[in-house]
Amino acid sequence: MADIKKVVLAYSGGLDTSVILKWLIETYQCEVVTLTADLGQEEELDGLEEKALKTGAVKAYVEDLREEFVRDYVFPAFRANVIYEGQYLLGTSIARPLIAKRQIEIAHKEGADAVSHGATGKGNDQVRFELGYLAIDPAIKIVAPWRDWDLTSRTRLMEFANQHGIEVPQTPKKPYSTDRNMLHISYEGGVLEDPWAQATDDMYTMSIRPEDAPDVPEIIDITFKNGDPVAINGEEMSPATMLKTLNTLGGRNGIGRIDLVENRFVGMKSRGVYETPGGTILRLAHMNMESITLDREVAHLRDSLIPKYAELIYNGFWFSPEMELLQKMIDDTQTNVCGRVRLKLYKGGCHVLGRESDLSLYDESFATFEDDDVYSQKDAEGFIRLNALRLRIRKLAQERRK
């Protein structure tokens, strides 16, 4: 690693990456280019280019990747109704491959021979970033400061920053760490490391308390085309605008809060609190759009693959052959997932009121409980007896053995 000449650093401008920027320059006597990816984190990005250059970067990229993030990462995952361990909608996980991809693209553009990130040696993000790097450029060198340096506490990081004149955000100390993008915001660490400790209401950012939400339900409808949402209440929107609008709708109705203990890829359990208002609405709406447009056996086969699909994203294998295969199959199932879903948003709950599609497989003439001339109920007798045959044979064999 001693011959590193230029590094592209994933840079947020916070304490960790500000220190890493200067540490890389001092440790490797190299040039550093920074990438700040705007994924809709709603944090102040103004001035980060100037700050990076002042800290020693030779060039600083601040790029708006919001549309690409939602179009090429969030929406494909939600076509699969993605969910990890039954609760987590993968807000942090799904953002990492895009940042990694853009870092490698900039490394090639700038002639850099290495990339770097601010993920710790305990978490999942180090795996996600680095699997992404190596899948795109197997020869790239990777610097992971948290696995190499001795600045292992916030106090030591602050001391390093002060010694080198590095400006760091002066914000009230919070007893947890956060990560935010257009899909969600997460809270981990600090007081949340005790799985019995209750998260306080003042922690939440994207949503209000369900108890404080309006007393009148909000009714919306979402239009889908080929499995993706394209309009809300008839108004067409770009992917990023769509998700931002759903976040606003969900947030003001107290929707999308979860508190869970998840299994990290590195082997430990971790407690996290998440807000995913727009994603919560979108997943429920998409599932109900599929309920009338997707064939039963196709739906069941796809559903059996959701845990694997979610695990691949969570563990950092977005750029893998198995993910490519799964995505192609999932996208093929979405051809007829078109139509509208009507929902009620009310005090933390998202409830489906109706769904319609020109491509619906729901046929009232077959489903009705009234008289019909398309279905013979007598046919069910033979259907049941044929399906019961192996059960009857098994029971008869058990009685013979007695």
C-alpha cells in the first residue's frame, strides 16, 4: 500500500471523513479526490467542496445522484417487495453500491489507484463498499482507515482535527449515530445499544408521532406501470420526486417507524431504529397491485426468493451474477403489474382501500358467492379427493403397522 499515489474518498464532510482525508495525505503522501454523493440525505451540502479542498483534497466532487439512486436501486428492489428479516427495508444497504460504483468511475477518470471509505471494522458497510469496488475493478487498492489507524475514539478524532485545523460540524452531541438518504434514516449505537432501552420521540426526523398525526385520514392512489410507481393521485412524477412525495405523505401521518434487532453479515446482532415512510407505503401498494395482476405460481416462486434477494443486498452482493439473475427474473414478472391502488394513511397505519387494473386476473364471475355459470362447484369434490390421496394412503399404512 505504500506506493499509493491518488485516492478517491467517499466524503460526507463530517468528523470521520474529514479526519480521514487529512490522515490519508499524511500517511501515504498521496493526492486525495473526494466524492460527496447527494442521495437525498437532506444534510447541508453547500460548502463541502470548499471544505474538502481546504483540508487538502486536490479535487472535490459533489454530485446529485438522487434520480439514479431511486430509479436504478430503490425501485428495482421494491419490484421484489424486498425486506430483510421480515422488517428492514434496506435503506442503508441499497445506497452503498451506487456510491461504490461512482467512486470507481471517478477513480478511473482521475487516474487514481485507490479508494477509501469511513466505515468501521465492525459494521456491514465496509463489506458493501469493498465488494462493490472489487466487483467493478478487481485491481483497485482499498484503504480502510478504521482497520489501520489508532484513532479509535471520538475524542482522539477531535484531537487530530484540532491539531490539523480541520473544521468539523459543531452540533449537539447525540447518543446515537445516523445515516440518511431518500429511502430512510437509521439510528444506531449509543443509548440504542441496550435493546430494552426505549427510543425517545425527539430522536425521529422524517415522521411525527402517530398519536400526533391528523385525526382525519388521508386518501391517496398510486399508479403503477411495469411494477414501478409513476403517479400519485394522477400526477406523474420522476422516481426521486415520487419517493420524496411518499416520504412527505407518510411522515405527516406517522408511518414507517420500526425498532429491530438485526443480524449483521459480520456475525453480531445489532439494534437499529429506522424511519422509512415512503418505502412503507410503496411496498404495501406494490404488493396489492401484484395481488390482482400476478399469476399465483409466479408470485409464490418470486416470494420464495425474497429472503435471498434481500440477503444479497444486505451483505453487499449487488454487483454479483446471482443478483443479476434474480433481477432479470423479477423484472420479467412485472410486465403486467400495472394499474392503481387506493390507500388510507392514518395515525401510523397504511391501509389498502382498493385496487384496479386493465390487466387484472381477478374475475368477479368466477369469484362471486352468488349464482354463476362459469364454475361447477361439483368439480371441487374430485379435486379434493385427488389431493387427499397421498394423505389417505399414509394413514392407511400407519394403521396397518399398528
